[in-house]
Amino acid sequence: MEIFYARRVTTPPTPVSLRQKPGPNQLAVTGIGNAMLDVISQDHHEVFRQLGLTKAAMTLIGEERLDEFYQAMGPTMQMSGGSVANSIAGIAALGGTCGYIGKVADDEFGERFTHDLRTMGVELDIAIAKPHEGATGRCHVFISDDAQRTMATYLGASNQLQVDDIREDLIARSEITYIEGYLYDLPPAKIAIQKVANFAHEHDSMVALSLSDMFCVDRHRRDFLSLVTHDVDVLLANESEILSLFQTNNLEHAYSSLNEIGVLAVITRGAQGADVATFDGVVSVPASEVAHVVDQNGAGDLFASGFLYGLALGADPVEAAALGSLCAGEIIQHLGARPESDLEAMAAEAGFL
Amino acid sequence: MEIFYARRVTTPPTPVSLRQKPGPNQLAVTGIGNAMLDVISQDHHEVFRQLGLTKAAMTLIGEERLDEFYQAMGPTMQMSGGSVANSIAGIAALGGTCGYIGKVADDEFGERFTHDLRTMGVELDIAIAKPHEGATGRCHVFISDDAQRTMATYLGASNQLQVDDIREDLIARSEITYIEGYLYDLPPAKIAIQKVANFAHEHDSMVALSLSDMFCVDRHRRDFLSLVTHDVDVLLANESEILSLFQTNNLEHAYSSLNEIGVLAVITRGAQGADVATFDGVVSVPASEVAHVVDQNGAGDLFASGFLYGLALGADPVEAAALGSLCAGEIIQHLGARPESDLEAMAAEAGFL
């Protein structure tokens, strides 16, 4: 028997008011991730090809290529980024209480990253890197005219997160602890992640994991499988990431494997919406209808905002995914992966909050 | 007789292909203005009021308040700005050759400003300020939920432009020299502007002036009137600026005064489009139809891009204003005052280029 799940497609679920917010000292979600600044350029002429980048993928670059990349880019817009940090900013924009754990350098970019989360009311545990650990991470984002994003990431300080950099207090107070898969790209962070997961379980905080990128899954498949099997309560991925995790080209096979493991998962599928894989089966939630897609950057991150915040408030996973769709729909209508509109007002208008 | 002009309202003009581009060594437009970086924040809770700012106006602030403002703002998006620099970026995005004259400090913000115009192919004459002349100018932009922008500007180095900082070669090669009214806020720039105007006339470059801001007009009315009367070929303003210039609350009176002076003028009127005041009368050009206005920042600047580029290519003023409307329509659909879409492709699709 290959297919465990009965697949059903929902009409857009009728939103019902979500449960009450966490208590005064509680947090809905704490994220732990790569603290990055996004340097975004409209790339009408696909300059990224001359730089040797693969379209729509993320390539890692070293500090020695930072200047070359910046000079090759057109005019840039700069704003805070980092996948899980974007998700946390989205939850804050929804009115949720949240925390963020990450690492920056003592430079102008790091200061800006910290400012942008702090002024949203996010509780921070930002470690400052030592000089030899590099500059603050940044991600060069090339937006093609077809709204695809091609990324060149300098990890720098963001990926030097150590066990000792992590304040356990934030995790202890959170309904959900959300871990960025990209963190696996450096060995010390790997140990830190295991510790975070253990600590979350001790304090009844659900552990959510983002698989981040299909090549990242490729690099760390065994670690991810072990983490998903033993520690993860909620898995967030897109199609290519989940296929890569289970080394299959059949989504139904991947869903069967998820069911065997017994993990709640949500798979984002772009314009096709998202599949929520629960123990009872797979439910497809449609994407928000959007007039004009400008930049897909942040769609997955903001989907995670709505989905995780919904779960933290006690919604069922399908309803939480509908809130995720709403948030993802906002972010793809403009440049950048941080929300521009008043998400809380949008969600309230749609009957969620 | 109070009203000189027969007012007529156009239907959207049918665009006709514009004249050929300037020769290989010629420039369509050179701008001279305040070189600024924009620090933009979505201000859902109108924090700007606590900072003592007047809604939808521009307030000047000193270096000592920079940190206070930055800390009070929410998450920011940073990108190059400056009114005339935005217009020049728009012309470059339309495929026009252009130049820019301005002044920045030797700091990270100044480097970014220069990078953003250079990578668009703009020929630059950027003077570097001495340390005592301040840091690179920046404009804190608070976007309200009704898409109004409230600005707090630190002029810094941008306003220290001296006669000696200006490379006359760019002006000599330009069809149009476009001057930013804000430059009048410092005495040395005043002298520089007169020199720029004289030089432009010697070389048959049309002189265009932006009135920039109604309070700026208030501060320098006599100087502006003298410049408009003796040196300006094309005047760009919005309603409040032109009313302030002639100290009237009646637009028709202002248009009569323009006719007496004998200057070609274009008055932008937001959703009501723009009035082109020629020697023959006033023609109203409608605004582009836009589904959702996100941020009016840059609407006037990008209108100027299309209008001036059209004039430089030999279009009649009404047709040039229609290209201006197209460009203004693009910029108000997203945050920031620099174009995101491929303006050249948009203009070509609409039959302009």
C-alpha cells in the first residue's frame, strides 16, 4: 500500500475567531535562525547569470565576493531578512508576541537587523559575533521580471551561533519554537539546535522546523531525518524540499513517509496553495488570489507566520494554513520579505483575529 | 480679466512614438539636487505625531535628532532617494541617458547613493563633503495607512553643494537641466543654481525647476519668482506649491500668473492627474488608473521623469505629461520612490517609446 492519505481539497475555509492570545509573560513563537540583511535588486536583464548563479536557487558565497556582487547589482533596496526572522516579523505584524534568537556582527548591518525586530516588539536574544567570525550575514536577492528570486548568501556571523549564545528563557515561555534549517550549514549550530529541541520539549514548547532549501536538505538529509523523526512536532517545507528529504519525485510517497513518522506537516505549493498533512489525511488549502505577483521572496516565510501563529492560538492546522495563505498573499505583491500592510487588520477583516 | 486660459480636459491622449533619442554623447536630462538616502517605515500607528511632525509635510531636522528618529521608527527599508535623483533614476529606467550632480559624505550611505545611480548608467558628478559638512543626507519617511507620507529630512552633506562642485560638462551636453527647489535651503547652493541656469542657457539646455515643497516655496518665494521669471523654461509643481508661489488660493489665478510670466508649467494634482499650462491654455491629463495606492512617495518625482524625458525626446507637453502619468502610476503601487517595474517596457507597451 503506497498511499496512506485520503486527499481532499477544501474550498477556502470559513475563518472562525482564533483562541485567546498567550498570557502576559508567554510568547506565541520564538524563532531561531540566520540573522541576515537582504540586499534586493530588480534584475530586468538577469545579471545573476553572469555571476554564475542558478536561477531561483540559493548559492552560498564567501566574504571575498561581497564587493563583486554588490557592484554587479543594480540599485538596491535594503531591509532586514532571514527566513525565520521574516516569519517572526510577520507574527509580530499579526499582533503576536514572539522572540528571536540569532547572531550578528558589531557593524551597521547588524545594528539595523536588531533595530527592525526590536521596534516590532520582538523579544531578542541576539549574540554579537567576535571579529574573526565575520560580518553580519547578507543575502543578495535578484528579482527577475517573472517574479522569481535568485539568491547569493554570505552567511558570515549569522551562522556562528553556538550553544552558549542561546537564552533558554525565551524558549521556555513559547508555545512554539521555530528552527531554521539553514542553521545546519555549520557544525556548532547543529549541536545548538539539538539543545534547543531538547529544551523546548522539557517546557512543552512545540518544535517546528523549516527545511529552508532543497540543496540545504541535500547537504543535511540524515540530520534532518533524525530531527524530524525524534524531535519535530511540525514540519514546514515546500514541494522540492519535502521531495528531497525523502528522495522521491512523488509527493504522495513523501506524504506517506510523513504519516509513518507521525509528524504534522505543511507543504507550500506556490499558486497551488498548501497541503496540510495531518494524521487523518492531506487537506489542500488554496492560495490567496492575487492580482499581480511582484516578488515571491518571503511567500513561504509569511505563510509560516500565519500558520504557526494560528497553531499557537489553538486553531486546527487547516484553519491555521488559511491564515498562512492570507499572509503569503500580502508579501508577494511587493518587493521584500517583510510585510508592508497592517497584517493584523487584514487578518481581523478576514475574520481570523 | 482674471482668467487667461481656456481650460480643456483631455481624454487619455493616444500615445504616439516619441522622437529619436539624443545623440551618442548627448544626455536627455541632467539633474542637480539633494542626494539623500530614504529610510522608509510603514507607520500604522502614526508614530510621526509623537515626534512633532506635520502629516504629509517635510520637516527639516538636525544631526542631533537622527538617532532619536531612527529609534522611534519601526522596521525600515532603505533605498536611495532625493526628489530629483528619483526623477533621474526614472529617466534611466525609461532607457534615457542622463546625468546627476549632487553631494554626499564619505560614508556608507553616500557610497550606496552613488552605487545606485551609477549602476543604472547615470553619468555622475558627485562631490564628496568635508567632514565638518556633515553626514550623507537622509530622509525619514513615515507611510500612513492612507498612503500619505510624512517626512523628516536631515540635509547634511547634500545641501553643501558649492559652485566649484559642479561639472559644467554634463549640463552642456543635456537637452534639459533639472534643478531641485530644495537646494535653495542653503545660501551657497543658491549661487550655484544661478550659475547652473546661466550655463544651461549658454549651451541651449532647457532649464527645468521643481518647486519641491510648499514650505520650501514659502521660505524662498522671492528667489523662486525671480528664477522662474528670468531663467526657467519649464516649471514643475504640485497644487499647494504653485498656490504658495503666487500667494493665492485659486488655481486659475496661479495659471494666469504663469501665462503672464510666459513659462511652460505642469501642475500635478494627485488622483486628478496633471494640468499642463502652455501658452495656448491649460490642458488636463488624467492620472493612471491604479488598483491600490500603497505609497504616494515619488509620484511627483516619477511624473517628472516621464514628462521631462518626453520633452527631451521632442514630444509636445501634453503627450509628455501622459508619459509622466504612466510613470507616476507605477511608483504609487509600492513602497519607495524608485521604480520597481521595467519602465521602459511599460512605456513601450503603452506605445510611447
